[in-house]
Amino acid sequence: MSTAAFWALAVLAVASGIMVFRFDSMARATFSLLTALLCVGGELIVLGLDYLGVVTVLMMTIEMAIMAVFMIMFMMNPAGLMPMTMLHNRRGAALICAGSFTSLVVGILLVPWPRRVGRAPADPTMDLGMSLMGPQMLTMMTLGMALFATIVATVVLATRRGRYDRYGDDLRAARPDDPVRGGVGR
Amino acid sequence: MAEPAPPWAALVLPLALALVATALATADARSTGPGREVLRLLVQQRRITRAADVPLVRLATTLLPVAAVLAAAVLPLGFRPVSDLPDGIVWFNAMEALAWAAVWLAGWGPNSTLSLIGGYRFLAQGLAYELPHMLAITTAALGAQSLRVGAVADAQAGLWFAVWMPAAFGIYLLSALAMAFWGPFDQPVGRDTAGGAAAELSGVDRLVFLGGRRLLLVVAAAFSVPLFLGGGHGPLLPGWAWTLIKTAAVLGLLLWVRRRVPTVRTERYMELSWVVLTPLAVAQALVVAVVVLKK
Amino acid sequence: MDLRARLTRAALARPAVLLATSPGATRERLAVEAELGRRGWPSAAGPASADLLVFAGVPLPLRDDDWAERVWTAVPAPKARVTVTDAEHAAHTLDHGHRTLLTPAAHPAERHETATAAAPDHGPHDSQGSHGGMDHAHHGRPPGTVAGLPLAERAEDRDGLRLDRLHVPLGPALPDWPAGLVLRLELQGDVVRRAEVDPMPTPAASRPAFWSEPWLKALAGEPGTSGEAARRRCAAHLDSLGRFLGVAGWSDAATRARRARDRTLGDAHGEELRPLVHPLVRRVRKSRTLRWLTAGVGELPGGPVAGDAHSRLIGWLDGIEYALDAIGDRTPLADHPLIGPRGRVDDTEAPASRTLLAALPALLAGAEFACARLVVASLDPDLDELAARRAPDGRTHG
């Protein structure tokens, strides 16, 4: 049963991964990619890693939805039926693909895979949490802060308007000068 | 400890949800009853716009009810869900996020500006409500020290989470409305855009999409019961009855809010959500974490 | 077959109605809306959800664009359309439309491709292969069309990015929209970059504009009491209020406002109207959410409608209460200054609504779509006033 599910999801994931490059509409390509990633999430669940699988589904769905915002910014014709190829830099891409595929296959065939020791924990989610927040806590905290700082820094660099533009040179304006007023007035 | 329901429950679940949604529609009936409205949409022609992406539209309309039913799989009726996943809360969150994709595609597919605006609005609304929403449901999980929905309900045998996590409960109710784009958060299908994401849907497509939205509202409201209102716990009556009563009460509240409040626009709600609600949700989670550690 | 016919009959017992109003047809619109309220027929937000298409006033094409025909093609079968040209016969015409809808011959089974009416769909980029990748560059080219649908092209956005921009006409068949108004919008996402007012050609009216009728009559020397005028003003503001609340997404309050409007236009006494109007006015005035949502939208520094959408709304509420108290007034209207619901009616050069229309483009530029709708609804220009300007008989000119 789970072997069948594994293979079904695997084939579907690869097939929709290929379709990303066959479709000529950005919306279809995006959602084909989403299908592939949802199948990967399903694979994780089949392998018994429920939490990681479900989190993959959650994160990828939201991620692809956010992609759609950018799609609108740069391509406002809805339905996106303008044929538009999803392939760029064909020769370079072909070389990179062939190279990475070969090295992965070689790796799979040559590496001496370790035998399984011990048994799967009763609650892998708990073990995952213990491992992330136990021995790896420092790493995870540093990583989290670094990611957060990167996001903040990117937004600060990207925005054209700072607080002096919004609140005036002495920062005394009662209401910020924004193109559209927000709900709190900050 | 929740025991899983028998397998046939998986078949009954969509029917039960549809039943509650119909009851909701009857209570909410403005001029036409739900039965007649369904019949009207069934005899209506399915219409396609020029240069539409028909497969995407069909996918989008069916995805919405499917996501709602999948999310409901972890809902316990009394103490028995169809499937008591160890990460039920994350599962619910993930299925609810599928609605983002569904509404967005329904807006994009028909190749019409107004429906595109509707789909676009739902993404903005999603970005606004999702952050405090995730923190709120995490707070409930934190209080029970489990991501299993059954365990969260069991942790409230004594005191309901709604009582000692009022901020998280309030935020959850707001986001329940927002995720089903219902009531004051109906901007994605607002009348000002001639129906928004649903503007170009007719006939069966419209029925499935708007029906899916009602299912989503029922599921979102019902999920607040095990999360914050003590699940099936209560005196005298059996667990399933308490679940139904509490769900009906939450739905009644949501219907009432819809009558009393105009549509909340995202550009206003976004700032409120990120500047006020998110810090509030973090503070609530902190309080709960301290209480749980002290125990 | 019999079963099928019976099912259709049951399904369409209360058809969803899309009402498209032509300029100068306010009387017909009000009659149809009141009749729909009586019958409990739902109103459709767009053609896709409608069964019965009702034109209030004969729809005239806008330049070469036969918008009425486009709306009609966009309605899915089974469907029927009727045109109400006389307010007296609204109920009769609706009955006729309903009968047509239920006749089996009226539903052709074939599906056809349709375009939307509220905003014609604009299609794909051209497929001539001039752009090969994601960075499809058509900066230098003028906006083209494919299959009659305009394309998007790049332009600076509000924040200085270069983003796709779409040309969209808004109106004339939108719910809660001033009859006959068409806005040519340039949209980026749902942000309006630029807006041009393009009012429909208004037929020369034989009757004065409905909402300023009492004042125009007084101007022409006909007798009339200020009580009648107050009734008309009260109804006009309730009509504006209903549309504004509809756009703001408060359907419950909007329905109450419309019901109160219909009763006001009927011959209900002031005492009868008070329990209908006062609770509504109080609730709208006190709604903090509504204030939070509409404050700062469409702010005008000066002029007759200065302030933001919310202060204009409060102005209507004050006007409603004031007019409600004056409904019993029997003094001749000619003794009072002739100020209609939207402003002075005796200014022959510029009717008040022309000023309102002139304010629109500046207010709409940079607004988000929902705000743009609120701005239009909060100004609520009455294009009938413009129609009356062209009236052949001098009576309405004043």
C-alpha cells in the first residue's frame, strides 16, 4: 500500500515537474510546480515524517500563492494565455542538468549505504523538535535571526521611502504621508 | 485520548458538512432558500469567457470544497475525528492554505479584470490574516503541548482555552472569517467588483465554488470548538451534541457579525493585523508558554 | 420533459436580476428596485450570476460599443431581457420577463464564448512570438489589441517601479454605480494609476432630472411645497446612502436604506418614516468600523463636498434627519434658497454633478480599486442633471 503510494506520488511529482517547462503560461507553470511540491510533501508523509510533510505542503502552497502577486505585477493580462516559454539559457541549463543528474546517479550507485540501526521513534515530530531545540538549538536560533535580519534588511534596502519621507524632517507629522492610509496610522 | 472514527465516517463527513452548511444557508436566507438557489444554479448554463484558462478555473472551483473537506478530516465530532493525525493542527492550516491557491486561480482563470482583482485581494487578505492566525493556533497547541487536535480538546476538560487565551481566541475568530472570505472579510467576492473572484462563474461552477466557501466557513468555525471551546466536553449531554451546539453558537456569532459590520478592506486590516494583532498573539503565546512551564 | 419544465419553473421562481440603468432613467430604476424588493427577487452582482436582465431606460450604445448587447451575451442561459421605459409599468414588464424566462424556447442549449460587461475582458498578449521570455519587452510599442481585447503594457507605478498597466473601462453596468458613468481606468494590480471620466451620451430628457425635480419646477415658477422637496431630498440621500453602504459591503444596512427610500418616495407620513429611518441613521453614524474604514478615503481640501468619504456620509445622515423633520412643511418652496440634494440647481452653467465629476480623476489617481469605488459612491454624481441641460424645452433649464 505505502509502496504503491510512494511510486504514484513520485511519478506524479516528476511528471508535473516536467510540465513546469512544457506549459507556456506562467500561472499553469506555477501551479504545476506546486503540484510537484505537494507530491513531495505527500512522499514525506508516506515515509512517516508527518510533520515535515504537512509543513512542506503548507509552506509551498503559501509560497506559490505569493509568487502569484509578482505575476500580477509583471503580467497583468489575466489567464496568462500569452505563450511564453519557461526555458532560458537552454545550453547552460542542459549542461547543468546533465551534470547534476549524472553526479547524483553516480553517488547513489557508489556510496555504501549504511544499514538501519535502531527503530523509528513512536513520535518523530517530538524527536525532531527535541533535536532542533536541543543539541541544535544554537544553530537554529542563529539561523532564525540571520534569516529575519536578511528579510528586514532587504525590505529596508528595497523601499524608497523612509520615516523622514513619511513623518517629515522633524518626525513630527501627526499622520504619515502614505499613498494609501493604513488601519492604525503607523 | 481520542479514538478514530470508523472508516465509513470518511464518506459521511462531506455529507454532514454539507448539511450544516445548508442549515447555515437557511438561517442566513435573505430572499431565496438554499434549495431553490442550488436548483437555479443547476439549471443555469456553465459559461466561459473569451480567452479563459478553462482547466485552471475548473481546478480552482473544485479545489475549494475539497480543501474544506480535507481540513475537516481532523475535526472531532465529540471525541472522534475521521483521522486523528499527530499533527492535526498543522494539517488544518495546510489545507486552509490550499484555499489561497483555489481562490487565486478562480480569479485569474476567467481572463477578466474584476475577477482578477478579486483573486488578488484574497492573496493580500491571506497575507494579512495568516501571521496572527498561525500564532493563535500555535498558542492553543502550546497550551495542550500537542499538535494533535484530540489532545488539545482533552486538555480543556476543565478550563476552556477561550477563557485563559482570549486574545488567541479572538484572533482565531477573525481569521476564520477571513479564510472563508465571509462576512466583513468578503472583499475577494465583494459586490463592488461585481462578485470578485466569483464574478465570471455561473451554473455548476458557481455552485461548487460558493458551496465550497460555505463548507470552509463551517469547518473554520467548527475547528474553534476543539481548539478553544473545550471540544466535546460539557455536562449532561454527549460529546457530539456539545460539539454541534458549540459550532452552531460560533456560526451564529459569525452570521451576526456579518450583519453588523461593513466589509473590512485589506489595506486597513493589513496594518492592524501586523502592527497590533501579531504582537498581541506573540504576547499571548508568551503568557501561555510561561504558564505551561510553571505547571 | 414535463419534469424538466417543472424543475426550471421551480428553480427560476425567483430569478436573479441584473439591473442596468441608463442615464435619465432614475424613475424607472427606482420603480424596478422597489418592485424587486416587494417580490424578494435577488439582485445579481454581475451578468454571470443573473437570469433576468432588466434595462431601466433604453440603453444607448457608447460610441461604437454596444455595451447592452455585451451584457446580454454575458448572461448564461436560461435568460431573458426586458427594457423598462415607463416607471408605471415596471411590475408588468418584470412579469413579462419572467414569463419569457420560463418559456422553454428561451433557453438555447449551445454554450457561447462571452465577454464581461462590467469590464470587458482583455485578452492574452499577442502570440506573434515577438517576445521569447519572461521579460517580454514591449516598452516602445503602443498598446495593441488581440481579438479586440486591449493588452497590458509597462508603466511607472506609484512606488517608482515599472509594472504592467491595464486599460479598463469601468461601468456602465456595475452594481451600485451612478447610471451612465463610465471611467477609463489605468490599473496596476488593483491600484488605479489614472482615471478619465467618460460620461455616456445622455438622451435629451423631456422631464427634469428626478432628484432635483421639485427645485427645478419651483425655478420654472410651478407651485410646490418645501415639504415635497424635503421628501425628495430625504429619498435622494437615502438612495446615495444605500449605494454607498452597498459598495462598502454592508448589505444589511444598505437594504434598510433602500427600503426606507422607497417608503419615503411613497406617501408615508413623517411619523411613519421615523422608526424606519432613525435607527438606521443612528447605527450608521455610530459605526466605528465604518468610520475606521472610510476616514481618509477621497479627501477633498475644499469645495461643496470637502472632507473625506466619511464626512460626506455624515453630511447625508444630517441631511436625511433634517429633511425628515421638514416633510410636513407646507410653505411654498420658492421662498427658500433652491438647493437640491447635490447642490445649487439654479446654476445654469454647471450643475452640481459636473463639479462632482470634475473632482473624480484627481481623487482616483493612486487609489486602490475598493477605495476608488468608495470615492465614486461618496460623491454619487447624478448624470441625469447633465442630461437635463440638453433638454429641448426651456422649462428644465430654469
